[in-house]
Amino acid sequence: MKVTVNKTKVIEMKHVELTYETDSRQVYALQNINLEIEEGSFVCVLGPSGCGKTSLLRIIAGFQQPTSGDVLLDGKSMSPKPDRHRGVVFQQHTLYPWLNIKENVEFGLKMRKVSAEERNQTVKHYLDMVGLSQFSQSAPYELSGGMKQRASIARVLANDPRIVLMDEPFGALDAITKEQMQENVRKIWKETHKTFFFITHDVEEALLLGTHIVVMSARPGRIIKEMHSPIPYEIEEGQSRKYRSSETFIDLREEIINLITH
């Protein structure tokens, strides 16, 4: 007999719509979005430019309120303001230039009045995880782009959020650094069992990272396809390249590209 396991839903979006006014017209950004994000999943959102991907992330983060519909966090109406339960990593790092890397990572903990001993343990743990222990006393300007993004991820994880939101975090990186960051974030996801919500334009990136892939239409943004993929679970550390040539990977890539372009 098959046993059904009910997974915890971290985020539920029900009939979410978003419209807003510009100087010249009204923009219908999102239309009837219904989405469930399960605990421990890695959700990747794809779609053409201007389809509302970032608007979707901003609503979940609490930066923007939907025009209509409901957004639930752990089954309860979500706070209309950002909080530590929804950690955000942007395309450009947001490290404070006047603080060193350790101070940046512990900033949220300090604001929450966490003890110095617990802060030190937490910061050490996450700097070890992202491979930046040797750079704890460095200033942000002394780090490369990829290292700054790793520090940004450590800062978000240190706050122990329910969901990690990432808005094209590797879009500004060169190809080699981008591949390394994909490896890093997949490893972090597997180690922490955190729930990730990741915006990307890169179909291959979505397939290498996403256990739950959401494809959106052109504006007004609607969800036109959801896919669940085992690929990120299967990829062994440092072995992602060989999956790009697999038949399953190629078929999924072509299906997604056809959905987006047509």
C-alpha cells in the first residue's frame, strides 16, 4: 500500500493578483497566482522579462502587497512587512561597507539581542559553510563578486529564516563563478534543508537547482506550468556538468524554452 506523506507548506498563495499605476497607464502584473511551496523544496521561477517574477518574490518578502488574494506563511496570513522569516539575497550584494564580513553576518543577530557567545557560534558555522572563515575580518571591498554573494547568503542563513528568497543572485557573475555559486548554493540547500525561492532567467540554472520549477507567462504573469524534478537531489558535488547532457535534462530544457518562447 502506498503511504502518502503530507509535507509542510511554508508558503501558500491563493488567487494573488497585482496591478499598479505608472505615469501613463495601469499595469496588470500578476494574474490569479496559486502556488504552494513545500518545506525543504528548491523553487525556481522562470519566465520572459517583465512577466512578474520579481513582483512575486517581492510579495512573498513583504516588500509589496498584492492587489487581491491571500499569502500565507505556515498557514497564517503573512505579515505585510519584511521580517527575519523571509531572508532575501539580491542580484547585487547588500553588505554594509563599513562593517567587516563577520560583523555583516552577525548584524541581524545583534539587532535581535542574541548573546555574543551564540552570535559567534552562529557566524562561525555559516562562514564555514560558505567557505569564508579566513575572510571574517575582511572588508566587503576586498572580496570578489562571488565571495560577496556567499557572505550575503551566510548573513541571511544566520537569521534562520523559514524561506530564503534569491532574486537572480548570480546574474552579474562570470560563467565560471556562476557555476561555482550554483554548486555552493545547492550544497547549502542540501546541508540546511532550508526552503529556497529562486528567480532566474537561465533555464539550465533552474534545472540544476530546482526541485520545483515554476514557468510564468508574459504579462500579465500567470503560472502556465509547474514541474517537479529529482535532478538536484541526484547531482553529486562537483558533478553538475555531466547532467547537462543527459536525455532527461535536455528534454526538460527544451520543454521549458518552448513554453517561455511560445
